[in-house]
Amino acid sequence: MGPSLALKLIGECGTDLKAGPSAKHFTSWLCLAPGNKISGGKVLSSRTRRSSSRAAALLRLAATTVGRSDTALGAFYRRCPYVLGRRRR
């Protein structure tokens, strides 16, 4: 995460991230947490909501940038689909 991306994220969210009760509430507020529809213990669908939040767009951009980088974190990011199993369509 570069300095310009960090400044934009601070500009969007502010410096006090303790305003929300937990990190789960923060990710839900940014529409980054999946909305699971569960019936009988089985997950029927799991999609994230659409968002016009610039902070969410910045975090998605940061994740894509890390995935393309030549760092250990980038290698981990690229290896995750193979370890977890790719989704079938």
C-alpha cells in the first residue's frame, strides 16, 4: 500500500476507526463482507452488495495491486485459489 493510497483511504474513512464496534462492522459498512443467504444450514448464495464507496474501491485496488506484485504477500495472494479450491461456474 503506497502513501497516496493510504492518504486517500484516510481521507475517506477518517483517522478514528474505533467509531465502529468491530472490524466486521467496518467491512460490512464498506460492503466488502458477503451477505450469506442460509437455509437449513446450507449456504444458498454469498455475494457482496454493490457499493459506491470510494474507500471500498481503494481497498479492492490495493488487493489487486498486491496480487500483481513480486513480494511474498503477492505470492501468497496468487497461491490462495489453488489451496482453497477455485469456484466452479
